[in-house]
Amino acid sequence: MDWNHDIIPALLAVGCGAIIGIERQFKHKPAGLRTNIMICLGAAVFTVISEKMSLGTQDSVTRIAAQIVTGVGFLGAGAVIQDRGGIHGLTTAATIWLVASIGMACGARLYYLAVITTVLALVVLIGLGRVDKYLNRNDEQNKSH
């Protein structure tokens, strides 16, 4: 067992997934704490495994990475709901997709990228969520006049 190549990527993935998952859980979104942790951790572990399996050939690493992206796309699609009022869950689907990329960054030991992306995701989810509510509120007021 190699801490630097096996354990630290998994631990960081759990941490990054938890940070985003707590925000999602706090907002009562379907993909909350545990889901975001599992997606981030799974992507990290698949990335570590793919690197170990590749035995020096980059082709195997990129093929497994591509399959992670495809598989996570199916998870995100399951989060999107269409009803008479419109489409719901797009931000949740995008968050699922982004958390997988953070997990892949952890697995590839691109730790700065993983941490910075996690912080940027929080800025978008929290900060721009408020801007979005403000814009929607103004849009509704303009429609009623």
C-alpha cells in the first residue's frame, strides 16, 4: 500500500466530495453528502486503478477516464426531471459531473486542481445561487407589470 499514490488521493476525494455534498445537502438537493462523496471517491479510485493497470501506456488511462465521464453522465441524466413547470435538476446534474472530475484530479494526484476546483464550485453554488435568485425575482416582477 502506497500512501502517496493510493490513500491520499482517496482521502482528498472524500474531503472534496464532502465539501460540495454538504452544500447540496444543506439545500435539500437529491444528490447530497453521501452521493457526492461516493461519486468523487469512485472517480478517484478508478483513476488510480487505471494508472496502475496501464503499465506505462497512456492509452489505457485515457480510455478509463473517458468511461468515467460517460458513466457519470448517466447519473446526471437521472437527476434531471422534466415536468409541466419546466426542467429541474440541471445544476444537480452538472454538480455530479464536476464532482467526478474533481475525483479524477485527486486520482491523478493533481491536488491543487482538485482543491481549487472545489473552492470554485462552492463559489458558484453559493454565491451565484444568490445572484440567480435575485435575477429570477426581478424577472418575475417585470413579467407581472
